[in-house]
Amino acid sequence: MPEPSARERHLAELAAALRSRLVEGRRLEVAAGAGEVGLAAAARALVEREAAILSGAEREEVVARIVRDSVGLGALEDLLADPAVEEVMVNGPGTVYVERHGLIEPTDVAFADEEELRNTIERILAPLGRRVDELSPMVDARLADGSRVNVVVPPLAIDGPVVSIRRFGAERPGPSALVARGTLTAAQHDLLAGAVGARRSVLVSGGTGSGKTTLLNALSGFVSPRERVVTIEDAAELRLRQPHVVRLESRPAGVEGRGEVTIRDLLRNALRMRPDRIVIGEVRGAEALDLLTALNTGHDGALSTLHANSPADALARLETLALMAGVGLPHEAIAEQVQRGIDLVVHLERRQDGSRVVAEIAEVVRAAGTTAVRTLESAERR
């Protein structure tokens, strides 16, 4: 990582010193909810008074640094302003990586020390009503723009606080756009359009960052606008274009350990909301059994995602998750529900060049008394 120039160090040190004075003088105003405009004006007045020797451009840069480090995301502000950045990964105060176009690369961004990083984390979580400390050293939350943030702090994080911010831009590519990008082939597009339109239940599988949520959102474009759609997510990322959509989001337990609402709770309630179609952002726990029960009792046409390495692995993992419900059903009964409830598995891969590709579309079949898959469409490996 290149060393900052003497000018950059000087401006950073000056901004930090003036920010400390400004924060001290405005502590009561900030506690009362002073707005960003007021803070910017106060910062500008302080810089004009204490650093008049600097050029106009340098004074404006110092003001921007003070405001950024007081109410923004500090050193991360510029990275998150870049629309090409898909994910920001902070591995302690001195190391920050980003993902652009599916590829991870280092940046020259760094925090002065662990305290500055912790202050940034506090500014991220405070508006969300969440906190992270030694008693609760992990937190997962959604920002106002829909981005997902995960924080782990010491003692669990050995080298200092770790922050991951996964961005979800305003653009949600539709099926045709995914064909243009190379994620889908024309044949895969037509196959999925027919399957979703015919109310076949589709499970989207793949690894982390393979584009499962993006594809799920695109597949929803094949749902009839006449249908009532209920979406259920841990973090509300889907942006469906249908006119009749009900969006539900789970809630973690509060500081006192109460108030948790799980995906399973929401799914059970959604079945009482007269849905034509249920869309679950991700199946990752015992709610798998409730989903299979719904699919086998008239609620067909569901769409969901699941982490897995292949279509066959996706079905095996779905069965395992359903068994986690602990209701005593034998594995054979769960497998039977999977065979009858899931119609297609669409598997995504992220290739070495960063591209996301639908590697396989498989149909769920019964073979030799067990659950199996039969490939319908596959992409050539690049």
C-alpha cells in the first residue's frame, strides 16, 4: 500500500485536530440531533478561523474530511461513493479490500488506528439501533440503501475489528440484461421464463457472491403482475416490479435478548396472507421444512436461494436443513417432500475472471428411490 504524501498527512492531522475541537464544542448539539448542514457550516467556520493560511482548495478538503469523519463513514466514504465497488472488506484498521466486477483488490485506504475504525462502526450501527461490543461481538444489519453490513470485533476478531459491507445498487438487472451480460444464455432464459410462468418451484443455488439474489430478482420478472407476491428476507434486497408485493423482513433479538422474528416465523405467517407466490431471499435454517410443507400443500411456484456447490448438493442441503427443524420426521419423508416440492435447481458460479454464470439448470427427479437431478441446460466452461 503506497505511503501517503507529506501534504496528505498534514491535512489529515489538521482535520483530526480540528474535528476533536469541533466535536467537543458541539457535543450537546450533536446529542440533540444537529443536522449535517449545521455541522458543515461549523466546520467551515472553524477551518477559516484556524487554518486561513491554507489555500481555498485545501481548506475545503479539510472541511470535507472533518464532516466525513464526524457523520459519514470515515475512510470508507470514497469507496462507497464508487458505483463500481460491490463489496468493501475491512480487515482491521490498516487493511481494506474492495470487490469490483467480481474481483477482489487491495486499496490504499486505511484508518489511523483501531479507535477511528470503531468510531466508524459506531456511526454505521447507531442509526440502525444496533451495537457491537465484547458482550455482543458480532452484528449483521441492513443499511438504509439496502446494503448489508457485518461486523466482528475483538476478542473474536484477532487483528482488530472486521467490517464487510455488501452493496446493492439501485439497478436490478432483468432477465434480458443478464443474457446481455452472459450470466444467462438465450436457451436458459426461455427455459426459466416458461418454468416460472408455469408456477414451477425454483431453487437458485451457488456460492457466496455468485449472484443468487440478482438472479432471483430477475426471475421474479416472469411472475404474472396479477399475482400477490410475498417476499421474506433477512435483509430486504429484492426489488420486485409487480404491483402487488408484500415485503417482510426478519428481526434479530434486541439488546435484552427479546423480540427476535425469524424467517421461519415470517414464512408461517405468510401462509395466512393469501399469497399466490412466495419468494424467500435465502433458506438457511429450519424454515426449510416449512417451505417444503407449503410447496406440498398447494403453495406452488415458490422462488428461493440456497448456498451449495451443485444442484445435487443443494437438494441434499435442503434436506439437512429441514431435518434441523427437529420434528422427528424420518429422512425418507423429507426426501419425498423435496422430490414433490422442488421442480428446478438453477446453479450459479463465479468464474476466475469475476463473471457470474448460470452453470446448470437441473430438474429434480426420483432415481432408484432417492432424490436426484437431471441436467436440462448447462453453460460451457470458459
